[in-house]
Amino acid sequence: MKGQERLVFIDFEFTMPEGKAKPKGFYPEIIEVGIVSVLNHEIEEQFSSYVKPIRFPLLSERCKTFLKISQAKIDEGISFSELLKTLTKYNDPSPATIITWGNMDMKVLRQNCQMNGEVFPFTGNIRDLSMEYKKFFGDRNQTGLWKAVEEYGKKATGKHHCALDDALTTYNIFKLVEEDKRYLQKPTPPTIGDRIDLAKVLNKYAT
């Protein structure tokens, strides 16, 4: 892996309670994952799956309506332990840089690991692209993923709150921001040797 850079863009969707009053013991559980793995600036792999929640296996009506997702789809999903096996492979043989839009994805993943007695799967660098976007443009507030795309005059990929589509959109914004960063970087000031041909000057005084 030496000389190669792997960036992994991840988006999760979570369970949500029916109303403001949360059921006893409720915490958001991952029910959908979207992954875009990028190696040396090229997409090498995409992964998408529903994930079966453990603590509250039945989705609230609010959750199904908001995410446009059915209970049947979730019931067919992979287990949380299978999700962790998939995520862990991006930590081996060397840790990838994990990039998300916002900090909720990794917060919920950490909490889900803690609640289920599992080890957090990542040991490498984790970047919150929404904070980088905020600092880069000097915004007061964090910008939503799809609003950020619109601010660039672009269209988002696929459907909002579809994990893989949101992961792809995050990758696309990442490319746009990195391009702008390179554009705004000040070039190295030229040296005297760049400005004049020293050989010609020396020859002139040697004659």
C-alpha cells in the first residue's frame, strides 16, 4: 500500500423514534450503509446494504416515511456484526482515511459498537467534510449535503437519504473542494534564476 492513498466515503441512515418522546432505552441504530472506496483518485469499489437493527428491530412509521424505506427491506439486511466485518477491511493492511458529511455517522457507529460490545472498526484519520467545507468558505453554519451541491451549481447523485447516493455525493463535493483548494493555493514565488537567464548575464560580463 506504500505510495497509495485510500479514501473511504461513508454514509449511514439511522432509526428514529415515532415522536419527541423516545422509547425507554432508545438510541439511533444504523439501518443502511453506503460506501465509496477511492484509491489514488479512482473509485475502486462501491457497497450498499440495509442493516438489521438490534435493540428496536421494528421501524417507526416516521422513520419509514422519512427514509422511504420498508420494514421488509430492513428485515432482509445484513447484521450489525456483518457490517463491522465490511468496515474493518478498510482498516487493513493499512488504515484508510474515512470521510463523512457531518459527524453523526461516526458518532452513531461508535455508540452502536459500545451498546453491542463491539470494537470500533477504524483506527485511521477521520475527516468531517462538512466542517472543512464550512471553514473553507467561511460559513457561519454547517451546510447540508444537498445544499452544498446546489451552491456549487451541481446536481446531487440519485436520491437524498439513500446511503450510497449520499456517499457518492460526498465524494463529488470532496473533489470540487479539493480542486478549489488547489486553485487558490499561491504559487511559489519565482527565484532570480527563473526571472533571468544567469548564463547570458555571466557571458556578457565575461567578454
